[in-house]
Amino acid sequence: MSAFVVCLSLTLPYSAAKADPVPIIFDTDMDTDCDDAGAMAVLHALADRGECEILGTMVSTRHPGAGPTVAAINAYYGRPDLPVGCVKKGGVEEPSRYAGKIAEEFSQPLKFNADAPDATLLYRDILEKQPDGSVVVVTVGYLTNLRHLLELPADDDHLSGKELVRRKVKTYVCMGGNFVGTPPQDDLKLGNVNFQRDAESALYVVRDWPGPIVFVGREIGSVPSGLSLGASLAKTPADNPVRRAYEHYFGGPAKNRHVADLVTVLYAVRGLRDYWDIQTRGYMDLRPDMTFQWKMGQDRQQAFLLKKTSDGKPNDRHIESVLDELLIQPPRGTQ
């Protein structure tokens, strides 16, 4: 047996313990890839089933249409009042095939990112109101907002950002990294844009996050995972902004796309179930160039997902079927 062993005796936050809905803060770079929109569909579907409570939706990109796209999706799923926070300092702006178009097509109060509150301060406001050790934070984009949150100083009225996270956040689920080999390392041949485009923030957050982190690597839901979804959105109404995001992304009918962000949301809410295994020993030794090695010598409350196999084959089709049902689930009240 390899010295690199999967830890199977799991307790929270890694495994699911279903009781009350999971309180979630969702953070997205809603610009370059359409799977961010798909992840929001899955998130809202799980909330409609009573499995999670969406506390806030954050945007980590400066694209002016990103915040309005998030707001349009929230409104479509019957949650127009969900707070949307946008990055206000630094940050990344990339071209988008769909964000600007969704902002124009769908009417909602938020017209531009600039009209949204500062995501950093919204994080603080939301976390301060939650019970200790209760919140799951999910990033499927850049780590810019989390870096700014950790850098917030204490004052007479507020804890420091780092202490607030330590007290309130149960788990941080991060879509990022390529866990290749035994033990894993990432030479960036597969790409890792969630880290690379704001490398300074990624380095700070991964090294200094004061609590548990679970990484969902690209090999779980993106290249070379072999999982893809999206074409089934054609079964949903034509005014579904998630469907429209995929259509704009592909320049025609919605097609299948990788499910990296969708998988990340599914794990954040449901835990491992019969979907994945997990490695809970060791930590990500991340370098400034965003390459890393997984070091086994010291535990730092970090973990990463592993594909689960059945009869020696990964259960990819099972994961796809679970996600597809959620992706095209109608909003509550319209079923």
C-alpha cells in the first residue's frame, strides 16, 4: 500500500451530517466560464430543497456585468433580496462571453458591480450575525475577497477579519489546484486560473486561512475529470439566466461544459456521501508562482477531494446524474 493513504475516519467538516440547512456564502468570478452560472443553479436548487441557506453571494471579478448576472440568477430562483457583494479594491477583470449580455437582458436593481456593496464589508456583516463555527464559505473563483477579509484590522466595534473567520467559519471549500501524482503536485500544465490570476491573494489565503480548507481540484470536475453537463439546460425556460449564460458562452444552443464549480457547491452542501473520498493529511505547500506540492509532514487542517471508484472505475456518471437533476430543477413555486 502507498504511504499516501486516504483518511477514511472522517468527522465534520469533511463528511456530511445532515440536520439544519448549511449556511453558505458563495463567492464567484462570474465572467470567463459558464460553470459559475451552473454552480449557482445547483446552489439554489439545494436551497429550495432545504439543504442549505444562502447567506450572501460575492463577486471576485471586476467585470461590470458580473454582479448583475449574479443578481439576475438570484432573482430567477426567487431570491431577489439576497445580498450581492463585489470586489472594490484590486481584483481581476477578464473578458466575458455572457456576463455583460445577461446584465442587459435581465432586469434587476443591480445594474453594475459599482452599485453593489463592498464584498469585504458584506462578508464581515454576514459573519458577525452567524453562530460560531457555523458558516461554510465557497469560492469558485479568485481569492481576492477572502484576502481582503483576512486583512481587515480589529477596531472598537469589530473583530479582525482573521479572528472573525476563526470564530464563525466552519469550513472553507476552495475550487482550485491540480492534485496530480502521489503525493500530489501541480506544475500548472493543466492550468489553475483561480489561483494564477490573483496569485498574491491566493498565496496569502492558502497560507494564512485560520481554519479548515477543503480543496476541490480540477481533476475532480474539470480537465482531466471527464465530467461535463449543460446541454440539458435546453429543457428549462428560455428566460432562465443560467441557460442564457451557457448559450452566450457557446454562441448558440447550450452545450456540455466541465462541472468544476458545480461539484464544489455539491460537496460544500452535502459532504462526501457516496460521491467522493478525501485526503485529510498534509497541506498545500503553495509557491508564489502558484505551483505546489502536497506535504505530508505537517497537518494544517487542509484536505482535498478524491474520486471514488466502483469496481475500479470512477463514479463520474453518478456524479453527473446528481448534478444534472439539480442543474435543471425549476425554481421553487414553479414546479
